[in-house]
Amino acid sequence: MVPPALDGKVAIVTGSGSGVGRGVCIALARAGAQVAVSSRTVSKCKAVVDEIEAAGGVATAVECDVTIPAHIEGCVAHTVDAFGGIDILVNAADDPRVDVPFLELTEEVMMASWQTGVMGTVRFIQACVPHMLARGEGAIVNVASGAGLLAPVGMAAYSAAQEAIRSLTRTAAVELGPQGIRVNVICPVASGSESLDRWIARDPERIAAYVANTPLRRVGDPVDDIGEGVVFLCGPQSRYVTGTTLMLDGGRSYLR
């Protein structure tokens, strides 16, 4: 019998109390990883841990606000104490998107996206890499958005942060590759995310049109579509893949 792709690996997933992060946790655990489920709301993390354990997986819940360096240090220490090391990091934490016309942008709006999505990603990578070096290898997957590839009206702050995540992913891949650490990024569209659920509730006709104009004619499943994409990027099948962007959006990013 072939063991699961990530058997014995240890993963931290940020922003994983719901949506894409939750789906990634479940998929990683299903692939054999021991998972630290991390977000600002620990009750949501515990609910995801319960799901994983009910399916026979191994997980632990960790409260962590990625804008607070001490929380990041605590999350990493908790994971190492619980599971003995770190092999995988998935940076899925992000602030909800705020739509603001370009001429009305404020520093507060810009920094909200930057501190969570961009600096949270940087800080977590810096905190986890020493533990990956101790293992001799590692896999990092950053979560961004197709909005960074386009020019959506009213989304300058959010789009800039998403493209910054892709850029720092490429640089990290080049710098960490010689040490055996691969760094990639996904741009997902999935059901169950808070931002998408708000969009559906606010404008059901628009989301219906969005799906109708998506080549695969559906929104991704957070576990089987998005989570499994992350499993691929963290597993041996992608051992020669680094610095790349995997669009998990049903082909939607190729259309306007």
C-alpha cells in the first residue's frame, strides 16, 4: 500500500478557521500531514480540528493574528512542541477586501491589506524557515488572488497586496531553493470563503453571471479543488516546481 503523499509531514496553515484555509487543512490532513490550524478566532480553529480528527487525522488549534509578531512566534513554537518540527507552511490569512475608488485611497486602507496579506506572509516565512532547514527541505504555499493580475475597479489596495505576495514568492523561491525549500503561490476562487459568501448574498445575479462566464462553469470546492492543489505543491509530485503561480480559478483569470 502506498502511504499518503504527506505522511509524517507537519504543516502550519494560517487563516484557516474557514473558507480556503479550512479546505487546505482538511486536504493536508487527508494526505497524511499533521496540521496546525491557525487563525484569529480559535473557536473556528477548534471546529476545523474536530473535523480533521473525526476523519482520523491529526491536528491542533492555534490562535494567531499574523499582524502580531509575538503571535507568529507562539504559533511556530506551539507547532514544534506538538509535532516536533515544521515541513509545510501555507499562508492563507488575509483581511476582507475593501472596495475604495483610487482617488479615495487612504494609508489605513492600504496598510490593512499590506499588514495581513504581505507582512504576515513575510513574517511567517521568516519564522518557519529555520525549522525547515533543520529538516533539510520544506514547502511553502502562499495564497494570493487573481485580482493582482487584473485591474478591477475599486480594488487598488487589495490588488496591489495580492501582486506583492506573488512577487515576494518568486524572490523567496530563488533565495531558498538552494537550501531545498520550495515556495509557490496559488490564486484560488472557492466556495465557503467569507468574501465570496458576502458577494453572493449582496449580488446573487452578478455571482451567477461570474460562474456562467467561468470556463469550468462552477466555483471551486475548498477541499477537493483548492486543498488538493496545495497538497500537490507540497508533495513529491511537484519536487521540481518553485516560484510558480497556480491559478485555481476554473480558468476565470483568462477572461475579463
